[in-house]
Amino acid sequence: MSSIDQFRSVPVVETIDGDRTMVLNMGPQHPSTHGVLRLLLEIDGETVVRVRPDIGFLHTGIEKTCEAKFYQQVIPMTDRIDYLAPMTNNLAYVLAVEKLLGLEIPPRAMWIRLMLNELTRINSHLVWLGTHALDIGAMTVFLYCFREREEILKMFEMVAGQRMMTSYFRVGGISMDLPLGFLDYIKNFANYFPDRIDQYSDLLTNNPIWMGRTKGVALITKEDAIQLMLSGPTARGSGVDWDLRRDMPYAGYDKLEFKVPVETAGDVYARYQVRMGELRESISMVKQAIQNLPDGPVKADAPKIVLPDREKMKTQMESLIHHFKIVTEGFTVPEGEVYQGVESPRGEMGYYVVSDGTAKPYRVHMRSPSFANLNAIGVMCEHNLLADVVAAIGSIDIILGDVDR
Amino acid sequence: MALQPAVTDLESLKERPAVACLLATMPQALVAAKFDRDELTLWIDPIHLIEALNLLRTSSSTTFAVLADLTAVDWFPSEPRFEVVYSLLSYQRHERIRIKVKVSGVDPSIDSVTTLWAGASPFEREVFDLFGIRFQGHPDLRRILMPDDWEGHPLRKDYPVEGYR
């Protein structure tokens, strides 16, 4: 039986082989499961025979809640799905609704979105790198990563007033223009950050202990990756050369120049290298966005959809009426359905939004990358050592909010 | 970027590889098609679902080898009540397609696609959990997000948003 067939037929908790194996419960309160993931591990001595993830501890029914909200009220829900990549989720949702409306946004808003979206990727990868290394035993990297992450959270606070649940993007643009002094701050960050990536890399890339713990561990082949619906760095570490930003550009990614790091080894180390490569590409994309950032409005000229400026609201009767209408009745969206996939730090984040012509979405479905990538844990861990399970979990970089929604 | 009206006429869509491929090999499977907002949707007869998906997956003219997403929509109270939605992706042609199957509200069930994509397993469990649609041939059809003893299927439209109390 190939590894994938085995995965298909793992229904029961009972052990395969009577007394030989035992079932070990890991989580949901285990520090290395990155949240409330529960794994049922069937082990034969130190070797893992089967793994069964048990999820749903963080299920909050976001998809159901969305159906009871106006389109603009859904945006704060999207942050809470993947709490390490709030802007990416905001982006996927507003792009989907803009596609339903046929709405175009001004260039300045587009570039700001791109810049912050890539900053989000850096933020998420820093948390991944820090906690992944911490799980395996490298304490120092964690402290360095969170030093830079703090700077990014400060920038999020500058633009959105919130460090994590930003809700900064709006249908038709962004909520308000960048604050004074923000560009200098981010320029400074973009200048020194590449050196910081070298610092992390110096600690890990050629570190014999790190290589020993990650090379050849939790292997997954390219064919299995496609079969198991993996995406993002987890799939690219197995040689799947696919990145939505490059291959199906959205939100203006076709205007940026970047490479997509791909590794073929398919082990934890390959996925580590892919993400490190992405950190470098992302900071270069942030720099390009700063250089190309034009002046102009940050909201589309669509008074029935986009909230008016405060200034106009207090001087023009019409704006006041629009504001009142949008806030109390929402805006209607023509009938139809769209699927908008974006490349989140974890893989393909897809929003499937169905409209029935009213002011509330008929159905919002999130195709979350962590939910699909968690598929791989069974194939990755089987016949590996028990201690490598934490390396495997870290390497697929799951967020339980994203898994359970 | 003003909205274009949706094209639902099968005749004018037959140039599209997916439509052409299905019409050439198994025309009985294709029920309807729609092209709207740059996205192609095909409705497939539930009896031919697996064959049609396998054809789209393996045919050299379509190459939709990747299942990107699997979900459902509840159109309560109309009948057939449910639509199961498959979002396929082609790495070669950088293209997406949406396949839909209508499922009756009375004892809803549909063939499982886990034989084509092993990764569809948790997605089908999620649809079973939240909509109550059974997937025939699924190896392990249990609730996945809600507790095992939960009553009802929360994403159905006749299930109140605040839940039963």
C-alpha cells in the first residue's frame, strides 16, 4: 500500500495490532500544537504508526454568522479566521465582493494593500519561524523573530489602530489613508530587515542540530501533495511550482517583480528554505510598493458603497444620506457568485461568496489553507519518530483559527 | 469594469475546453453552464459526477488536476434544495472552473470524490457536518467541526443563526 492509500483507510481508533501499539493523546492543550489541535497518535515504541487529527475545538461558526451580517460587517469576521494574517483575509474577502460588484479601486489603495499584504506575510512567517524553531529546541530564534514582529505590529497599529485584528481594508479601497510618518517608518524597516533575515539564517540554515532534526523528516512527495490538496509553502517544498500571486495574479501582483522559491526535497528543511526565501521576496515586494506608491484617493468613487469622508458628511446633505443608508441598510450586491483565491502565508485562501441580490451575503465559504494542509499530517508522520511529530506540525504552519473557522 | 450579463447559453460556451471536452465524450452529463464575472460554472448530472470529474481531471485539453475547494449551498425552500460546489484548478492552463451538482433535500446524498482526491476527505466531512449531505463511499463520514452528539446541521438555512436553545 502506498502512503496515500493508508491515509484513505484510517477510520477507527482501535489499534491495528492488539498489544503491540498504544494510542497516545497529544493536545488539545499541548504547547507544540500551535493552538487547540488534538492528535491521536498510535505508536509502536518510538515509531508513529498512525496519526489522526481531531479538530473543531475553535469552531465559532463564522460562515453562519456572515450570512446574518451586511457585506461590510463581514470584514471584521475575516480577521479572526487566520489571526496571523488578518490583512490577507481582508484582502481575499474585499476582492471577492468587489468582483461581485464590478468595482475598481484607485491605484494608491491597490499599492497600499499590496504593501500591507506582504508585510502580513512577513509577520506570519516570523511567528512560524520563531515557534517552529522553539518547538525543535532553538530558543534564540524565537526572541529575534518576535523583535521584528513587534515592529510590524506597531506599523499595523499605526494604520489600523489595532495590532492584530486590523480590519483595515474596505470594499472599494481602504478605511483611511496612511498616517503621517508611516512611510519613513516602513522604509527604515525595509532597509534593515534583510540583515535580520541573515541573522535568523545564520542561526539555523547550517546548524547541524537543525539539519539533523529537519532533513529527511516528514517527507511528502509532489504527487501526494497534489492528491492531498496541499498548497502554499507546504506544497512548494515538495516541488509544486505554483503560486497564485505569480500564476493567477490578483490585486495588482502582476505589477511586482518577484521569484517564487521552490524546493524539491519535500522534507521539513525544504519547507523551511521555501519560507526563508519568501521572507526575502516579500521584503523586496514591500520596497517596490513603497517606490511605486502614487498619490491620490484611497477609496473608489462609489458613494452608495463606500462610506463618505467625515468632512463631506458634515458639509453635504447627500453624503450624510449615503452614510445613513450604508450604515443602516448596507449596500446591495447584484446576484451571482465568485470564488476569489489568494496566496496567504499558508497557501490558497479562497473566499466563495454567493449573493442573492440583497445587502447580506447568501453564503460565504472560506477555503482555508490550514484545513487542507492538515491532511498531510497523517502521511508525513507515519513511520517517523514520535519526536518528529512536532517538527512536522511546525513545518505545515497551521493556524487553528483557520482550520476550525 | 462594469458587469457583463451572464452567459448561460450552452451553444455560445461550447468553445471553452471544459464544455467541449464534456460535450464530446459524455454530453449526457452536462446539464447547464454559466459564464459570469469571468468564472465558468457547469452543472453536472449527479449520476455522472465521478466520471465527469475524472474526465476533466485527466483529459489533456482540460487538465483540471487540482481540487481547490469543495463546499455546498442551501437553497431552502426550493427543490432540489442543495448544490454541492467543486472548484477545480488547472496548474497547466492557470484556470479555474466551478462544477455544481444539485442534491435533493430529502435524504440528501452524493457520490464521494475521495477516490479521485484523497484530500477531499475532510472537506466532505465538513459538508456532511454542516449541511447533512451524505457522501456515498466516503471512508470515514463523521462530524468534523461540531461535537459528535450535536443535533442538526448548522449551515442549513432553516437552522437559526443563534442556534436552538
